[in-house]
Amino acid sequence: MGNKVSFLDLELEMCIKLSSVNKAYACVSIKPYDKPTNIHAYTDTESYYPYNYRYSWIQGENIRLIRNSDKDFSYEKALYEFKYFLENRRYPKVEINKHLRLNNYSDWNDLLLVRDFKKDFISQIDFIIPVQNTPRKVNDEAHRK
């Protein structure tokens, strides 16, 4: 549909999908959003900070990119850009790949699970609006909520 909005570090887009019985429904597509003001000022790799401070956050950023991508190609695009910015800041490719290989997009379902059950449980939210097979009705139904 093309209705996109940026919210924090996400880009949300309204989309239409067909179910197995050819009923149209609205959904929200999610992918990482890189804010225009992000200057990608990462810790200098030759600084006096300990090794873990300089490099371990790369895995955390990779996990965020996986969680924030509902499609593998969205993740791959965001990961490509992330690696590009790391290399521009003189991060060694060996270190980048070492921390990125700890998780990949196939871990998506597991990474969405909340592991600390002492806190409130938050599950993935699906926006599904059953409607007739016309984009106009999907759009009207989505805007009525």
C-alpha cells in the first residue's frame, strides 16, 4: 500500500496479504530504520576501553536488527549497512564477523521470546483485520481503529 511511518528505530508499513482462503487482511510490515541524525560514532577500536566494551555490543546490535525485521531481506539490508558503517570506523572485519556470526535471522523466533518470566510477559503482537478482498476496504478498516 505504501503507507510508511518511522517510529523510533522502526519503519512501519501497512500491507495487504491474502490468506489461504483468498481473504485479504491488513498487516504491518516492520523493518529497522536508520535515523538521518545517526552519525554512527562507535567506540574507537584503539581506545583504552576493555575489549568487551569495544566489541561485544556488536552482537547486541545484530540481535536488535534481527528482532526489528519481519522479513529476512530487511535484515540482510540493515546488516549490510551496519557492517559498512563499522568498517568505515576501522573495525576489523575479523572482529565484526566473529560477533555477528553468534546470531542469524533463523534465530528470529527465539529472540522474540521473553526469557525473564519474573517480569511482565510481552508477546509478539499481530495486527490482523479480516475484510473483503478490496484494498479500499482494508485501508478504511485500518484507519477506523
